[in-house]
Amino acid sequence: MLSAAIHRVIIHRKPPLPQPPKHRRCFCSVTSIHYPPLRHQPQWSGLHNWRRSPLNRDRHWGPNGPIHEHNEIELAPSSPVFSSCSSLAEMGSLVLSTADPLAKAKLSHFAFAKWRREGLQIGVSEAPSRPARPDKPQLVSPKDIPPPKSSNLPLNAYMLHNLAHVELNAIDLAWDTVVRFSPYMELLGEGFFADFAHVADDESRHFTWCSQRLGELGFSYGDMPAHGVLWAECEKSSSNVAARLACIPLVQEARGLDAGPRLVNKLTGFGDHRTSNIVAKIADEEVAHVAVGVYWFVSVCQKMGCTPGSAFADILKEYNVELKGPFNHSAREVAGIPREWYDRSTATKDEENKLSEVYERLACIISMEQENSSMGRPPK
């Protein structure tokens, strides 16, 4: 049986639970975090190593790939912005309230670095209703996004700007998950918040690379309109952790696995190998983020006592979330998403096969009954 508290946070979406007592401090370190085992669910083979990996210092894209920025890292633990913060959730709330994109990316990294190095508590904080945003880019409807030819940007910068917008939103999506569900730390476990803070750090690095490369091309983030669809999906799932996991990592971030190779090929065909290398690296690292989503979605479903595949389908239907192909089946399989979760044609075939097996068993039973019945009849 589930506790009433789990029902409130996962199913019935009641107001948040009361905050823990002020004197109660829940400290954790990366090496001591417990991750509950999952039953009968394949996982990305690199998940353990990703969780235990040292702080990633590759904040700059050098001539041959990502390189460290030592000076910036050394400032992280002593950043004055976080001087009044004593928890991961409080720092995440500050990141969400920061409007300047590059400052948001830098603070995101500082927050994760400070939490890991000082062993701060997860804590509890309140997430803003919407993250702070710069004046540019102007947010418009997706149908009002200009096509490449009328955007005043070359194709490589156009595609990179779109990716930068995705990565900036991804920073906020990850921190919102940490902060918004922080009152439920005892239910979800400290590993949940450690994973999504780690995702936020990765996304901040990805945005920094995109911003750097846009500058090298003579442009900057905000030079063309963008849409607010990504955050709209986040708002819809703001009071249901299972829906948040289904809608964000298992749908939005999984789309990155689908689109990444196509984007790399287009950039290579355009002749911009430097940008294509950046995008390829980002796409490769997104596997971890989808794997994190799979892990915690299955974990929540197991606590709820429901089947993950069925729960995923029910959530997408309830929240009117559309799954769009073409799908990168191999990358999704590596990340741990079963194909029947998102490919209805596969699910339909499985259902047909199961029905076929049932019909065959019924036919066999009927045949045996008829045979037994005929054996018991007297001869004519």
C-alpha cells in the first residue's frame, strides 16, 4: 500500500506537503547517495559512472573539443550570490530567478559545484511560477518562428540558435524539478535531486558551448525569435512528479536523441564541422539525461504499484502530449526507453501477438473438449 503522502504528490496532486522542521538537516555527499534498485528494467550502462563522475570543468570549446576553465571553477564554492543559501533547493531557486542567459548558466554550474564540494543539504525552497527570462529572444508561437531563409541568420547559426534555446530551457526545467519537488525529499530520495542538479549542470555547459559558437559566427542568443512550448510542458506537469518525468526527460529530451544525428548531418553538409562536433557531443551527453528520466519514472511507478508503460501512455493522454517521430530507436534503447512505450505500432503488434496466443490456447482447449466428448459417445 502506498502512503497517503505518496498519493498526494504523485497521483492526486494536492497542495505541497508541509516543509520539514527547520532544525532537521539532511546532508548528503555524492558517494553516499543511495539509489533504489529497479525491478525488471534495463538501464543505461553508463548511469553509475555518470553519477560518480568528477565535476565537469569543460566549460569552453577549444580548437579540438571541450577544455577546462580552471579560474571559473575555483570561484564556484565562494560565489557571493549564494552566500545566504544553505541548500541545493535554495540555490536552484536563485538560478531560476536569474534572467541573463550566460549568468544563469554560470550560476547553475556554481550551484552544483558548491553543493557537491560542501555537502550541503537538499533543503526546501519555493520555485518561481516562471523562470526569469531576458528581453531577447522574443517568444512567439511556433508557427511564427521564421524559416531559415527569412531569419537573417545563416543555416548553421539558425540551427545553433534553436539548440541554444532548447539548452537554456533545459537548465530551468532541471532546476525547477529540483526546487518544485524539494518538499518531497523523503519520499523521492536524495538521489532524485542529485541527478537533476547534475543534469542542470550538464545543460548549462551545453548552453555555454552554443553561446560561444554563436559568438564565433558573429551572432548571439536572442538574434531571432523563439517559442515557449518547452516551458509550457513544464507548467502542465508542475504538480505531478510522474507527469514531469514523462513529459520532460521521456518526451522532450528524448526528442533530442532523435534530432541530434540529423542536425549533425545537416551541419556537416553545410561545411561547419566545428558546430557539428559541438552538437554531436551534446547529443551524446543527452543519453544520460533521458536515462535519468527513465530510472526515476520507473522508480515512481514501482512506488505507485503500476506498470511504467501503461502509466506513461495514460499520462501522455491525460496531459495531451504528442509523441512525434521519426524516432532514433537505437539511441532510445541505449537510454533505456522500451520501444513499446513510444512506438504504438510495436505495442499494437505485441497486443496482436498476445491475442493470437490466447486464441490459439482457446482453440486447443475447444479441440481437446470436442475430442474428449466424441470419445465418450457410444458407437452408431
